[in-house]
Amino acid sequence: MRHRPVLTMALTVGCALVALAGCGSSASSSAGGTPSSSASAGTPVTGGNLVFANPQDAQSLDESTVFDNNSIWIIEQITQPLFTVTNNGKGVMPWLATGYTESKNGLAYTVSLRKGVKFSTGAPMTSKDVQFSLEQTMAASQGWGYIDSAIKSVDAPSPDTVVINLKYKWAPILADLALFANGVVPDNYGGKTATAFYQAPIGTGPFKFDYWHKGSALKLIKNTDYWQPGKPYLDSVTWTDVPNDNTRQLQVTSGQAQIDQYPAWSTVSTLKSTPSVTMSLFPSTETTYLAFNEKVAPFQDVNVRRAISYAINREALVKAVLFGNGQSANSIFPPQLNYYDANSGGLQYNLAAAKAALAKSSVPKGFTTTLLLPSGNSDYATIGTIVQSELKPLGINVQIQQQDPNTENENFQSGKYDMSFSLWTMDIPDPDELATFALDPTAGSKSFFTFYDNPTVVKAVHAAEVTTDTAARQSDYNTAQTMAAQDAFMAFLYYSPYQYVESSNVHGFLVTPLGNYHMENVWLSSGSS
């Protein structure tokens, strides 16, 4: 999940940069920054209420089970993990932790916790809270539990120390600990049930829950007990549910909102020259794709999937939809990700090959199917019309069905669709999350809700997790990328930056290549709401 003119996110804490491959026994200091679009314009000002105009509402605030990006980015303002991603998206650094040591056999990580951290209730955070939080994620069989599958147990020998015991050596352990799903919550949910707790979650983040009027707005207010002195600068952040592209843009240019998440690509050029706003294109790990539901006929047939994938002219999509702001996708991995294989063989436009593949399929003369789209999204509407046209020469009749974005997302994740567009971004700087999430049907997301299942691919993905040898990991991930591409379990469409429009009085807003942002660093100059 986005880049161009950017400034550095200011971290006021001493953090240690952690290399992901071949980690040593301790971390060394560095912050690893990237330039930011809304550059700091002088001394930060305290106060102000910032509004995000978003294409859809959050789905849930339960960090252990939620999958949609909007929910995730909001959750990250409330709860925090032991480590976090560096600004350049290439590594992780201590966050609620200050460092770690690794045992000689690589099976135990002793993590030192940052002193003086409090929850937004004012209660101190201790190792018992960390232990409880990790154990809840580990137990989430239908959510992000797979990310912690290598953890055998978590010990809390002292209030400031946590020991994470592994079942076997695990290459991405530090990156996995930086995942939002491993954010720290109070021990035993503060005496509440999990369901009750996640109606108004409590964390150590810069903001705390105020209200959520579902389908309308979700508001967080300043956590006055936040551990970074002087932060956050803002009094509140509100995310509003505004599906229509034009409405979001008007709200930012008129001052009703300060940030428009995902303006239509057709407006990017105009917005770059609009005086009252900053049009930001942040470098990203975002991949847009066409998903096939393999529980629905005839998408179980690899030749059908290959035919559709061959029939899509990705270069034309980049020009027509992104207005040149992106590139054709050829792998399940984005190019910015470690272990990306440029030669993985993702299917590209070839109409003759498309016709040949369909001729070998169970439906050689074509068929009728439905493409599910979120309403109000002009980019997806354009892609849908193009794909509909491109599949006609194969005899494939595509009926476009538009639904409210929140309903569409629910139906997609429930497998109630034939074909649908979606996108992903990385949350950690290691392929483990994406590879398992998208390619292992037992990992909680049912292979990105496509129900794809290739045992050889799954084996390669898990082999890459348990070796720290870079060459061996590359070989395993090459196998996974190549076979997934040839199986065409989805049609990879394009890689694109993250597009955001900000009012000119917004400062310090940075989106990392993994899509997350730190709202504690954002402030509003004169003219703020």
C-alpha cells in the first residue's frame, strides 16, 4: 500500500535499527528515514482536529482478526507493537521495546521493554500485558495467528522483560513482532471480554478511542499519557466514510477535511497544481489485482484463470487508470520487497495465448460471470469497463455489479463473489506476511479470499520461514512466485504509489512504503480546524 516529494518523520526517541537478515545478538542505533511530502514548516503547533476523508469505513478494531487497510491504519494509532517499521520500509526498530538479545541457539529472544510507557487509561504497561497480547494473537486461528506460529511460549520474568521462545529458528521473527496484530493491549483486556474490549480498545498509542458511528465517522482523541514527550500534536483525528471520489476531493479543497485518502488517479495532475493542497505520491508496496473465487465455477479451472490473465493489457491499464503513475505487475511480490523475483513469469497481455488457454478449458466457448466492484470508486469502475471489454473476444460476458464499499468488502472476504478487484500492501518488511497470507489457504485469509491451494507453493513458503540463509530463502520464494504466477490464482494488474491529498496546512504526514503512518508526528499550522 504509496511516493514522491517527501520529508523525514521525526522520531524523538532513541531507537535501534534491526536488520532482518542475519540479526546479531543486539540492536544498534539508527532511525532509517525517508523524505516526506508534507515537510515540516517550522516549529510544530499543538492542537487542531484533523479529518481524513476515506473511501470506506473501518471494518473492525480487533487487531487480531481484521484484514482491511483502513481498519489497520486506525488501529495503529491506538495500539503499538514491540517493534515498528522504519520510515524507508526496509527494516524494523524498537518501539515499545528498547532492544533485544538472541540466544546462541536462536530459539529465544529476550526483549527489554521501554520504561514509563502507559496505556491511555494511565495504567503502566508491563511484561504481563505483552505476554497476554502475543498469546491472544497466537490463538487467533481465523485471523493473524499464523504470523506467530513459530512462537512456542512467551514468558514475563520481570515487569520490564519479555522472553519469546521459538519452536524453531524463524527468520522473520522481529518483522513479525512489528505487525500491528501484535500490538499491546492490557492484560486480560482490563477485565472485559474480547468483544466488549474491541468496541473501544485501549492501547499505548498516541490517540485513544472516542466514538465510532458506523458508516459515518470514527474519532480518536489525544492520549495525554503518550510516552513520546510533547506528542501527539493534534487534539483529535477523525476518519469519515466518503465513498465518492469527487466528494472527498471537494471536502479537502473546501476545508471540511484535511486529508483525502486515495483521490482518483484522473485528478492527480490537476491536484498537483492546486494551490490549497499538496498532492503526495508516496513510494509503496501496493499491488492491485483481479481475484478469482476458486469456489465458483469455472474458476477452479487453471486454463480459465490463465485465459483471463493473458487477456488483460496491463500497460494500457497503467495509462488509462493510473495516468502513467505506476507499472505493470508481474509477481505476487512488489518490486520494493526483499526477495522479489523479476523473472517469476507473471502472465502479461497476449490475446493469442488467452484464446489458446480458453480453448483448452472446460468452457472453450466462453461463459457469463459477475465482476463485483465498490460503488463510488471511479478507478475500479474504469478498470471494470476495460476488463469487461477485453474479455469479450474470448466469449466471456462480464456483468458488473456495484455495491456499497463496506458491503462489497464483506462479500469479498466471505467469498460471495465471482471476480473482484482488490489490493494489498505490506505491513512488515519481510515477505513472510504476504506470502503466507496470500498463498496458504489455512492461514486465515483463505489465500487472499481466492481459496487457491497448491501444496508445493505452500511448502516453499513455509520453507523460507525457517531458514536464515538468504540464498535459500530467495530460492524458496522464487518457487512460490513462479508457481503462483503460472497458476494465475489472481491476475496481478499493476504496482502503484500511495496517492494522498493533504491541505497545505498539514505538516509531518508521511506514509511509509508499507502503507502505515504515524499520526503523532502530524500537526496543523494556521487555518487548521
